Amino acid sequence: MTVTIARENPVGNDLDLLFARHTADMHADTPPESIHMMDASELDIPAVHFFVAREAGKPLAMGAFKVLADPAHAEIKSMHVLHEARGRGLSKAMLSHVEATARAAGVTRLSLETGVQPTFIAARALYERAGYAVCGPFEGYWDDPNSLFMTKSLV
């Protein structure tokens, strides 16, 4: 079957499982004060471009970028693939889609915050393979020992 990735509204009725699993993963081993995820309603703003990967209509993955105060800079948000769909390249496909769409929207730099805990090893490896480099905190973040910040030029 073919997987499609398209922009959607984050408050879609059939996205509850994706958000529930994403939330559970974020809370698995990260102190509450270091969790920087946005829930569906917070993602439902004009500055956020939210995407869902579907196969036969079923949502398997999500990802987003949020345009920051500098419109040439955006932050990757809400990257998640359902456990049962992992190992199929969906994370890489979603990241590529987010990057291409951000570039088309005039974004020249993408940054992200991820955790340092074992839960985030695969995510960090994905971003490193895609060319993201460790950087300092950016817009609205602080030097948090539970966070790792990464950035990539899209130019």
C-alpha cells in the first residue's frame, strides 16, 4: 500500500491515538518541566504547518513545523510514528516532507528541541543523519539539562 503525507488539521477526529502515544512517549522519562510538546489545539494555529502520513486512510505518523518570530526560522514539532508502523522509513519520509515544505514556505533554518533521555536516541540519530547539528537554545527555550537543541540550514 502507498503511504501519503499531507497537511491536515491537528484536531482531526482520527488523530487521537497518534497524540496519545506521542504524549505518553514524552512523559515516559522526561521531567514535566522539560516537556515542550504542543497538544493538538496548540498546533492549530496559522504559524504551524501540521502533516499526517496515512496508509489506506489510517494515520500512521505526524510531524509539523512552527514558523518562529523570524519567518525564515522554524521549529520542528510533534514528530511521531506509531510503534507498529516503525521500521518502514516513515520518520525519514516525514522529516523530508517537513523540510521540503518549510523550504517552499521560505524557511531557511529549521531547529528542534529533543530529549537527552534514552527514549529519544532514535530521534537524535534521525536528525544527525539528516544533517542537523547541536546548537544552543533558541526562541523561548533555556539551557535545560534534559534538552538537546539541533539546527540545520535549508539553504
